[in-house]
Amino acid sequence: AEAYTKGWGVTPNFEKANEYFERTLANVEEGDYRVHTAVALAYKRGLGVKKNMQLAVRWLERSVKGGEVKAKYELARIVLWGTIPNYTSKDGVRMMEESIRGDSSGPYLRLGMLYASGLVVANDYQRAMSYFKQAVELKNTDAMRQIALLYLSGFGVTANEGKAIEWFSMAAEAGN
């Protein structure tokens, strides 16, 4: 389905992509939560199917009930950056915190940004720094840049242009 959506080796054809996607849906096992998450992301991004956030949320909720951590992270992102009925921003923060797992820097980065911005939760720059540092341990270059910005602005830390430059340099050397 994705090949026909993006034209990978074939002429792009949305109808054909949708046909393949529908066949895939017919074969999804009830307990196969990783596949449920993949279906949700297809709806979220419009891969092989028309974008549909309501269906994305429905498939993610199934996966979350089955214990799929990546689904909880993706659902938290949708809740935090949009308006989803039956969910509050507190639900989004809780789900994001629950989606932390050892191999993914995404939840750490996003939680750091939430606590640094103060838009959804109260400003807590020390907590933001802690989350950013955990993301850095997982080689997240965006977190390196966020730490540099905290040192540059002096939010939550003593302003230190030298440390800011060090962190910006680390991020740049790592490809950011």
C-alpha cells in the first residue's frame, strides 16, 4: 500500500494503495497490537489510506489496551498536540510518562519540551533538563540543542554561553 501511495517502483495510485490497505486490515489479528499500531500510524500519516485521525486514535487505543508502549507514545503525542474527545492534556502527559522505555529518546525529549515550555504543565526547568539529559544518553541531538538553549537563556540553570556553545557544538557534530 505504501509503495503505491509514494510511488516506490510503481506509478503512484491511491486507489490501488487503498485496496492493498483494506486487504491488510481484513487480516489483522485481534491480539496483534504491533500491527494495530502500524495501522494507526498509516491513518495518522495517510500512508496507503486517506488520513483519518479518528481511526488512528481508535487503532491506537486498541494497541494501548493490549500493552503496546509505542502506541501509548503515539496516542500521547496526538492528545498533547491536538484536541481529542475524552482526553485532557493531563492524560497526554501521563501517557507520555508511561511510554518511557529504555530504547527510545522521543518521550524524554517531548517531556523535556513540555516542562521547559510550561504550555501544558507548569514550568519546571530542572525536570526539563533531566529529561533532556536522558534523551542525550540515547543520542538525541534535538535534546542536545535544547540543553544548549537552556544554558544560553539561563532558564533553570545559570546562564553560561560557554556551555551553550559546547552543547550546540555536540549537537552539530552529531548531525543536528
